[in-house]
Amino acid sequence: MSTPPEPVVTPPPPAGAPPRRNGMLRSSMIFSALTLFSRVLGLVRDVVVTAKLGASQTIAADAYYTALAFPNLFRRIFAEGAFAAAFVPGYAKRLEGEGEAVANQYAADAAAGLAVVTVVFTLAAQAAMPWLMYVINPGYVDEPDKFRLAVILTQITMPYLPCMAIAALFSGVLNAHGRFIVSGFYPTVLNVVMLAVVWPQRDSITAAYAASIGVGVAGVGQAALVIWAARKAGARVRLVRPRLSPDMKDLVRRAVP
């Protein structure tokens, strides 16, 4: 089963004063506790989903896990892996050295570029999914019903990618401001939504559709939550047109490797 990873966190830099160290310790404890809670709830979610879809005994289970794995693979590339490692230090450096306005512009440009890339990629993948499935899971070719279901469910779950890319960016903004509670909590939204939509289902195929739709709904909720929290933290990241500024070129250079 493909379980979405927890968000990457860059803790505040250590300082010599004891209050700062205490603040770091407190933030780490809060984030660790929320991560543990999310992991436990994720286990409950996986047990419920597996029970409703019938593990690997039905075409619904295999098709759903394929649909979940594909956007998660690219989420690790576009969002919580390479992008977070490149974006968070750059944002934190500007916030500390050049002020909130410069950092906000940097985040706005990054968000605009990331949104365009992931949305275009999502639309292209949805359109090409009947052909991509031959590469993703060629073993399904001999089972037409499973193949068709996997294609449809993966098309449904693909919008999770841009949602989580934006959520990862704003989670990095929160981390740079020393706010870790929402960063640690927002993965829980996926678990709660999935349990809510899958639990009532009685048929494995219906449960697979519900779970796939739930992934997209949860992605929107997660992105909305961290955007709201970033604004509450004082980050005023505006909607801007994407542009390939020198800062964005540098961000791409650092993210690609």
C-alpha cells in the first residue's frame, strides 16, 4: 500500500540562548506528537480501506492502489522531496536577511511556477492515462475491467498532485516562521476524509471510487488549511503570474539534482 509521506520539515536554526533551544525542543515535540498521531490514524485508514476494497482479492483494491501510487510518486518529486529541500532554505534566508516582503515575493513566484507545472502535468497525465497505464501496470492488460478501472481512478486522483505541491510550499513557509503545528497536523486531513468517505461503503467498486474522490477532496482541504495558516502567521503570498526570474532559475537549478 502506498502511504503518503509526512511533510519535510526544516527546523529553525539553533542559537546560543537557552530560550531559543527550548523553543526548538518544544516545536520538535509538538511536531513529533502530531506526526505520531497522523501515523496511527493512517494505519486505521489503511485497515478500513483494505477491508472495504477486499485487499488484493478484488480488482478494486489493485486499481485503487495504482491510482494512489502514481500521483504520490510525482508528489515526492514536485513537492515534499526535491522542491522542499530547495525552496525552504531560500525562503528562510530571504525572510531572515531581506524581510517579509522579499520572502513573500519569492514564495509567490515559486507557488505560481509550481502550480503551472503541476497542473499542466496533471492534465497531460489524465489525457494520456489510457496509454500510460500500459507502462505503469502492463500486467493489467490481460484484465480489461481492472485496466479500465485503474485508468479512471488514476485520472480522479491526479489533481491531488498540484494540491499537495502547493500545500508543501506553504508548509515550508510556516516552518520558516517557526510554526509547526499545522505542518504536523495537515496530513491528518487525508486520513479523516478517507475514513469518512470509505467507511459507509458496502461495495468494493463503490468504495474504490469513494476513496479516489476522497483523495482529491482531502488534497484541496490540506492546501486550504496550510494557506490559511501561513496567512495567520503573517505571510502575505499573493497570486502572481509565473515568471522565470533569476531567483526562480536558481530554485530550479537547486531542485533538479
